Amino acid sequence: MNNPLHILQTLDRHLTAPAEITLFGRAALALGYAGSPATFATTLDLVLTKMMRGDENDLGDIRFLLQQETVSADQLRATFTRARVPDVPEIRELFQAAQPKVLALAKPH
């Protein structure tokens, strides 16, 4: 099972009423298209999504995600470079501010 599907199934189990959610990024592609590349369902996409909020709880979530999979600081830096960040100044600032915090959580390689 891929990460986005696991998250949605877990969310579905906890919902008590109908809800609408909006997916974006690779998670949306992984769930929306059969045969999407396996890389669309990886932890790095979830890390990027959480970085754009700048919330300390999200940093805890990122710590957990990085403990589940081996992701190096170099992999994170490369992912930061390729990330498509919305052209909203506040989101860009949060994303930039989160990068050193996330890098500090990466396992050394």
C-alpha cells in the first residue's frame, strides 16, 4: 500500500460525517491515476506538504516520517530544489524557514 492511500484509509476510519478534502502534489497523482510511478507515493512528498505550514506539530510529524524511512540530508536538499512551492510569499517563507529544521532531523549518511 502506498503512503497516500494509507493516510486516506486511516482518515476515513476516523471520520464521523462526510467530509471533502483537496489533494495536491504527487499524493493526488498517486491516488488519482492507476499506474502512477511508485515515487509519487513516497514519504518525501508528505514531508514537503507539511513544511509549507510552518507548524511545530508538523515538524513532529516530519520527524516521525523521517524515522520510518532512510532519507539523507542530500536527498532532502535535492527534493527542496525540485519542489513546486506556490507563489504565495507567506508559503515560500515558511518553506524556506522549515528547511534547516527538517535537515537537522535527517539521518546522517
